[in-house]
Amino acid sequence: MPTIAVVILNYNGQGYLEQFLPSVVASVYAGVEIWVADNGSTDDSVDFLKRHYPAVRLLELPENYGFAEGYNQALGQVEADYYVLLNSDVEVPEGWIQPVIHLMENDAMIAAAQPKILSYHEKHLFEHAGGAGGWMDNLGYPFCRGRILFHREADEGQYDDVQEIFWASGAAMFVRAQLYHEAGGLDGDFFAHMEEIDLCWRLKQLGYKVLAQPQSVVYHVGGGTLDVENPRKAYLNFRNSLVTLLKNETAGRLLWLIPARLLLDGVAAARFLTEGKFRHIGAILKAHFYFYFTIFKTLKKRKNIRKIIIQKNIGEANTQGIFRGSIVWSFFIKKRKTFDAVNGGRRTADGTN
């Protein structure tokens, strides 16, 4: 029986712990251990856990490292066969672990997986951060089965088949512990947003698979770290997206892809201008300056990734879950707002129905 560590990263989230930790503690699976890694909270989270959940393993980190480095700090102290990175604002049913672990135990090629993620407040809708599995388009823009850009679909069972995807959501990510560390973990410089895509891309470059297991369902509040309208969220998304591409994309594609993405960021800035979101325009400019000034640092990371791939790969890079088109063009020009419509009616990574 494999050992599983469900690790919740908390920062000033006592309210979420009070609301959602009971469902996590009630999880049914032999060998599961619940951990809370506290990211230097200044509220009463730690005292609350010590008083009400003494059986939950508590890691007290000395400061707020952010999502990415916080997990690196925590998981370096946790021993298990599988890590489950679970947001504090997620409600889970008692049997949510078994379907995903069963899937991964029966295929050693699966490095990471996620359950189906629905909205906690609107349980008939897919949640923004993951849906029924993450994909990426030809320009490096992420989207999900069940969520295209800001449009979410109703869950009608249309994506209830187990499928290979490109990235698993950090809101509820199952990952083999050994591979997490071999691939280098999350990039601590990201702080938050896009870090799970960066990790999954590295795992797929090693030749492994990432899957969605919709037989397991969880319910995510979302926006617990940063609200969708927060300019800092825009900054992190634009910044980390560019860094992710430079770290992981092939050299030949980068020659045209980075200039194209910088241009499209300018289009996004123009849209923010029409909406009066002037701070979001500043966020894009700040993201670009960060990208320029840290380019050599990012290239060093890219070099290190190449070394890991050479040493640890088990085969050719896995590109399943990439849409060979533009999600922005499909959504705004072709008016295709569902995953099926965008992907030409193909629900799978290999193009079958």
C-alpha cells in the first residue's frame, strides 16, 4: 500500500481551515497522512490547528515563501510515495483519493494527475483552476477541459473520461514524490501562478504522462491567494508565463514565440486600457521588465533542465495535451467557448472522440 501525504499550504487561512479541513481529515484511504504547512501566518491558524487538530501533522515555516517555494520547503520535510498538493479552500468527499491513486498505481508512466475540479459556490460549473484537466495552446496559453479563458462550462459529464492532459492543477495535484524532487520541484521564483504548468512540462519532457481522473471530484472556492481582478495576479500570470516558455520550449520555437507573446501582451494591455484597468497595464510592463532583467537567470534554469532531462529521461518528450492552434483566436474570433468546440469536437489528447 503506497503512502500518501496530503499537504495543505496555509497562509492566514484560519477561516478556510475551519471550513474545509474537516472534509480532508475525513478522507478514506489507508496510508494517508494529512499535513498543514504554515507559511508564516500572522493570524491564529497555528493555534487553531494545535487546539482542534492535534493529529494533523504541522510544519511551521518561518516566513511566507509563497505557493511555490512554500511547497518546496515543506515537501523537503515530508516522506511519502505520493504528494497531494491541496489548496486550503478545497472541499473533498471522503473517497476522493482512491480513484487517482489507483490510476497512478496501475501505470508507472503517470507522474502527476488531478481530479475533476468543480466550483464550490456553483457546483454545476467547472472551476477556473483546473476544470477536468489542463491543456496548452500553440502559443503557450493554458486552458482546461471545461474552462476556456474566463468562460466556464457546466459539468454535464462531457469530460468524465480519464484522459491524458498537459498540466494538472496545483489546487489538487497528485504527484509521485520521487519525480517531484528529480524534476526540481516547483520554481520558487514564481511565488504563485503557472508553477504547476512549469513542473508538469518538465515531467513531460522526461517522458512521463499527466492525467485527469474525473471519477474523483473536488470543489474549489478559488481566488484564495489573489482575487482575479488583482493587478498582482495579472503581473504574476504574464511574468511566469514568459519565464515558463523560456525555460521549457524548444529553441527553434522560441525564436518566433517570445516576440509573438510580447506583441500579444501589448494587445492585452490595449484591452485593459479600454476597460480602464490602468494598474493591469502597469502589471504587464512590470512583468516584461522582470523577464528582460532576469533572462540570464532563466537561461541558467533552462540549462539545468536540459541536464536533468539528459540524466533522468525515460523516453521522448511527451507533447500530449497541446492544442495546435491559438486559444485566443478560437475564443475571440471564432467564438468557440467550449473545449469541444475549440478542439474540433475532439475531447482527447490524441485527437479521438
